[in-house]
Amino acid sequence: METRPPLPPFTLETATRKVRLAEDAWNSRDPARVALAYTLGSRWRNRSEFFTGREAITAFLTRKWARELDYRLIKELWAFHGHRVAVRFCYEWHDEAGQWTRSYGNEQWEFDDHGLMRRREASINDVSIAPEDRLFRWGAGPRPEDHPGLTELGL
């Protein structure tokens, strides 16, 4: 059986770590890597899309990152209890025409005993921004440890 520490039930420390690990994986923009954090039958709601399973997750993320270019994400723990974690997040990206967008959202996660996410529900809103209004300017990959989080950025 696959395991993906930290494992539930979560503490403040382990829930915070789980959120940062998810943020780092998503900032890799590697759909296959990200999909490994989910159960084989993981159920997702992302905006108005509903789907199940790692193959569907990989296909979704492949489409997402083909459209959302130079994607940079910050996640922040909102609440946790037992096998569940709630996060708020924000990410910036641009389309092929160069229009920058900041996407704000909330996610609800539920994990199995092995630390794999079996359910993810995401609500997301998009706001167009000017390039000079961008706040997430680190290079490709994980957010640097010294980069401010959402609260510090006033988001």
C-alpha cells in the first residue's frame, strides 16, 4: 500500500506540512507527480468539473497547465480535523495572449489512513491583473522558503 506522509489524524504541525508539500508539488507543474498524492479512486470537484481517479486528475492537470502559463501557487492552512484539511490558496498565471490572472480559492481535502487524498473539492474565482500587479515572481518550481505567504501578502 502506498503511503504519503504526513499521515492523519493531523496536528497543526502535520497539517501545515501537508499543505506545503501539496503547494510544492503543484508548483512543479508535473501532472504525474501531483497525481501520486491522490488515491486511485480520488473524487474531485474543481470549479464546475467533477471527475474520479488518477488518470482523470493527470488529464485535468495537463490541460490546466497547458492553458495557465507561468503558474505560481501559494496555499495556506485554514482548518483541520482528523482526516480532513481545509486550505485557502491563490495562484497567478497568464494565458497565451499574455493576460495575467490571479485565481483565489478554497479547497476541502479528505485523506485515507495512508495519507493519500481521496476527495478534493475546490471553489475558485479569477481576477484579471496587470503584469505590474503580480505578487508571485519566483522562478519555476517551489516557492522559496523566505517568500511571504498569503497572510503576509495581505491576500
